[in-house]
Amino acid sequence: MLANRITTGLANYIHEIHQTPNHPLRQEMRGQLRLLSSDLKSSEKYENDLAQLKAGLLSETQLEGYAMMAWQYLKDMLLQELDYAPELGQTTKLSRYLDRQILVLSDNLKNDPKMAGKVNHWIRLNAYRLTLRNRARVGELISRTVGNWQGHDLSEKLELEVGKDLQYIRINGTIVGGLVGLLIYTITQLL
């Protein structure tokens, strides 16, 4: 009963302070806060105390320690989030977030031709720049790749890439070869 009265009395007193803007306790607190603010600005004691606190909390070695702890926490969290087995039906918040964002992006690319055009332009432009910047390496890669193909592999790849055009080349080659052969035969017979 005594605890209830004390609690009720405190609650009523706090409510009275809240409802009365010029309550004496509020005025006393404002005065104390102004005094503390003035002391913080001008008192050497507070200035020294704050400098020591700042040096203790923000020293270079402690900042490095804080950064290492934060990095380790972030790394552990990301590794834990990425270490899941979707084939077993396991998912994490990060994987679900990434799945949602990829779906939103793909929907936007399907339904917004302006955005798709911008993305296509950006990819083409950057691929072109990257190719120009690394043209020697691109040339080496192509040379090595084609150089490693065997004759049979090369003919298959050409057949797949050129396809119909290769047939026209064969037919034209046969016709031109036949006509040249006929022309040579005719000239030799006449001479």
C-alpha cells in the first residue's frame, strides 16, 4: 500500500511538472543546464577532462581496434549470411534481399524500355572502353584461344558461326573454280 502511494504520488508529481511549463523544478533544471553549459565552454577543468576522455576514447590504436572489431563483425555476419544451402531450402535475410532486388531489377528492365536502353548503352560503352584499354590483352586472349583449337574444332566453330554463309562460299567457290578451270581448258585447247 505504501509502494502504491509513493508510485502514485511520483506519477502525479511528474504529470504536474509535464503540464506546467513554468514549474519551479523545470526552472531549476534550466538554470542548472545553463550553468553546466557555461562551465563546459569556459572551465579549464571540464576542458581538460573532455580532452582526456577524447584522447582515451579516440586514440589511434583504439580507433584501429574499433575498426578491426567492426570489420571482423561485418565479415563474420556476411560469411554467415552467405553460408547457406539453397538446395536444402535454407535461406538467409541477405539472400532473400538480394533475390528480391534482382527480381525488381529484372522486372524494371523488362517493363521499362527507357531504363533497359540506358543499361544497354552503359554496358556497350563500358565494354568498348574496357576493350580499348586492354586491346593487347584481348588480342592475346583471342590468339591463344583460336591457336589452341584443333582443325576439327575450328571447322565446327566456323560452321556454327558462319553456317549458311559458309555454304554460299562453298557453292561460289565451286562455280568460280569450275569456270576458271573451263576457261583455262579452253585457252589451252585453242593454243
